[in-house]
Amino acid sequence: MLDFKSKIAEKISDITQISIEELQNFIEIPPDSSMGDYAFPCFKLAKTLRKAPPVIANEIAEKIEIDGKIIEKVEIQGGYLNFFINKTELIKTVLEEFENKKELFGSSNIGKGKNIVIDYSSPNIAKQFHIGHLRSTVIGSSLYKIYKFLGYNVTGINHLGDYGTQFGKLIEAYKLWGEEYNIEDNPIDELTKMYVRINNLCKADENVLNNCRDNFKKLEDGDEYCTEIWNKFKTLSLKEFQRVYDLLGVKFDSLNGEAFYSDKMWEVKEILEKTGKLVESEGAKIIPLDEQNMTPCIIEKSNGSTTYATRDLAAILYRARTYDFDKALYVTSYEQILHFKQVFEVANLLGLDEKYLKGLTHVPFGMVLLPTGKMSTREGTVVKLEDLLNESIQRAKQIIETKNPSLENKESIAKKVGVGAIIFNDLSNSRIKDEVFDWDEILNFNGETGPYIQYMYVRTKSLLEKVNKHPLLTDIKFDLLNDNTEIEILKHIYNYDNILQNVINKDEPSILSRYLIDLSQKYSSFYNEKHIICDNKDEQNARLYLTYMVGSILKNGAELLGMEMPERM
Ligand code: ARG
């Protein structure tokens, strides 16, 4: 696709002798198109050229050659050079690129030959899959899709929390009262009850606690009975988690959780021991991190059992060797920032290639807050994700029932709208921000929401259905799309691939959510201003082609976020 930015950079480079790549990075898109389509902030060159920005602007403007073909004119505004591109060229570029790529518009192969590993969702076996895990699932899954769309080779890993001392306790509880609990039908709730009960007993009776510890040790040593029960917990929990993944449409390439590393941690210990940095402290083995201003990373507890951190270190070794990753992302709440800082610091001692160490990336996100405060197990305010999703579907159904009672397939549409609303909400603000969960906002069809985007998409669909088939590119007269409203949309569409690349540069899907809201709003203005189905067939064709492009990108973008689009609503 014709790259306007690099054309502008080329021209400035001819005059200043500064490299095109460097100049290109400085070029901005002004907030208002009266200030041009692109702007070059000359103060970026003030140091190198030893001149004041307005002087630089004047000099470049004087020497620059504008033939009107790609760039129409340049204006000086203070220290800025504002560039106005040739709109016919823009229209032609966008429409031809779209015609070539259709639903693959925006995709690329910049990731070719690069491996990305994304660790996301990662709930804990025998514990509730709660709304906090939703964010990890939704952010991770969306990044997965976007990296893939840009040509990367991606592996999605659900690093299940299926190991640790709590399983020793659950095994003991099962031995004692297994008969009393119906874990087959309702595994997570029942296992949670058993866990609370055994914990209380442990507090009262030291012997029971010791039995629990023994059980975990036995499990680590491969004891048949303990492994069998643990496997049962795991299978049943996964079955329950799978219901949520099915609702969300989320998939993984690997379910290697913490237990998978049980026979791989010795190597971490061995390597760390050889470095001489592993020291004993109160019976435990630790890597002190005073120099980095952090608390130590515990590699082995005083009772000889391994830790969450050791398993993550073993996982880094394994993933480097198995997937040869260029980037390894970990999507968790910001509560684990310290954990990953410690683990990545210690990873420097594992003797890995620099490439892997550089690729380790924590992708933290904020809390989900109910209007009453943080959701936590301790305060009993945990909201089960499955309940939340189902409630959203019910609410969407009620709204559809009042707005469009005669709609066919209400069930399946309500599912797309209800689940889509939750997914979009989770991705609509910069991920690090805490998010307040508010039903009325999430499902507001006129707000900046998932349903709003779906609604706009459905509009484009029904317009196209009126004429049966979208128009052909050969029937489009480009100059009929030359009004401000249309140009605004076309510029936005032109920018789609750039936006997707920004998403992965920052691992921030909200950049795409924002983009889709803007596209919907721009299209909505166009829809309100212009008669799309009209007597002038040339105008109709041009407007319908624009409609067709907008619909296609809304669908593609929403799917990259993990939403499904209804065809009607
Ligand atoms: N199971 C952990 C939790 O629920 C998240 C695991 C994240 N991934 C990792 N490799 N540590 O908090």
C-alpha cells in the first residue's frame, strides 16, 4: 500500500540528509484535519541542525518539491510543517488495497519467522475461575489473534495452577470425606468447601497438617494413589473451566501447567547452585536480590518443596528450548509485578541466550472493581465468571426483547451481544487501569461499547442486503468519496494496519477497541448525513463500497478482540 508517511519523510530527507527511518518516526497525525493529514514537528531536528524550529520549517517548505500527485500542499504552522495529501490518491490506495485483501485487510507478514509465546488465563485447579482471570483470558486471547494476523508464529499456553501444597490438603480432605461431597457434578464449589473444612481441621490438629504435607511430598514423588486423586481434581476442574472457554470462544495450544514442571525444576536448582548465588536462609534456598532492591526469590522452601517462582524458571528454560521464542508474554494482574521482576532477574543466571532474556515480558493489568469494591475470595465478593457471562446474556436478551421483539434467533444473538459486551468492556481501557464493572454502561447500545460496534456492523450488513451484493470496485467513481465525512473514514481505514502494529508494540488491545469505536462513530456521522441508497447509482455504489469496507473492518477488528458479530440485532 502506498505509504504517505515514508513519501513525506523521503522529501524531507532529500533536504536535510537525515535518514528516512528516523524522520518517519517523528511524523504525526494531527488531531484536526484542518492542520493537515500529517504533521512534521521541526523541533525534533532543532538540536541536530542547530536552528530554531520555525527557521527549519521555513527552509524545508521553501526547498520541498510538491508536484501534487501524492502530496498536495505544505503549510507552515509555527514549528510544524503540515502536509495535505492528495485525496484521490488516498481513495485509490485504500480501495485497491481493500479489494486485493478483503477480510485480510490490515494483515501483514512483519512477524514472519518470529515466535511468540503467550501465557494467559492460567486459573487455579479446584478454585473458582473468577472475573480477575477473565481479564487475563480476554487480553491474552486477543493478543494471540492479533500477533497471528500480523504473521507471527504464536503459541498460547494455559499455565494452569495445578501444583502446590494446597493439593496435599485437598487429597487429605478427599481421603477423609470424599463420600460426602458430590465433586462429579459440581467440582469447584464442592472442592472449595472441602478446602475450607480441611484448613480448619489443620489449624486444630497438627497431625492432619503433617499428613497434608506428606501427601504433597508423595504427589511430588509420583505416588500412585495421590496422583490418581489429583488427576481427578484436575480433570473435573478443567471440564468446568472449559464451559467458560466455550462461551468465550477461547483456545490454547498447550495446557502445560505448573505440575508439568515438577520433574524439570532440579535443573534450575543445579544451574543456580553452580553460579554460587544460591544461598541458604532459615533453611530455605534463596537468590538474594538486594542489589536490585527486591526481596529475595525463594527457590526451595525450608521443607524442601519447590515454589511458584521455581516452576516459572523451569518454564522459561522449557519454553526457550521448545518454542525458541522471540517474545514470551505473561498476562496477569499487576499484583504479580514483583513476582515477574524477581523471576526475570533470576532468569539472567540460567545461562540463556540474550535473545530469550530480552523477550521476557510481563503484561500486567488492573483490577476489576464492583461498584462496592475489589472482588476477592477473602471478602466473599467473588463473582463467578460463568454466572457473570450468563447474566450478561440474559440482560442482552431482555434488551433485544424490548427493542426488537420479532427478531429471529434471539438466543444466539443475545449470546453474541452479552458475551461481546463483557469482552469489549475488558479491552476498552488501557489495561493497567482498574476497571469498574457497571452493567448499564457495558450494555449501552449507544455508548462506547461492544454492542454499539455490533449495532453499527449490523447496519452496514442490512444496507448491503438491500442491494443483494456489494458493488464492484470497477463500478466506483473515486471522486464521489471526496467529501470530508468520507475522507475521514478512508483515512481511518488507511491507518488500520498501523493500529494493529501499535497494539503489538505495546501489547495493548485497547488501541484496537478505541479504533473500532472511532470507526463506528465516523461511519455513524456519514450514515446520518448521506443517503446511501439513493437515485444516483454512482453515488450509491461509492457509498455502498465504503459501507462494505467499514463493515468488513468492524467485523475483522471485533473478531481480533475475541467478539463474535451478529448478522442482525
Ligand atoms: N495461576 C496464577 C494465578 O491465578 C497465574 C499464573 C500466571 N502464569 C505464570 N506463568 N506464572 O494467579
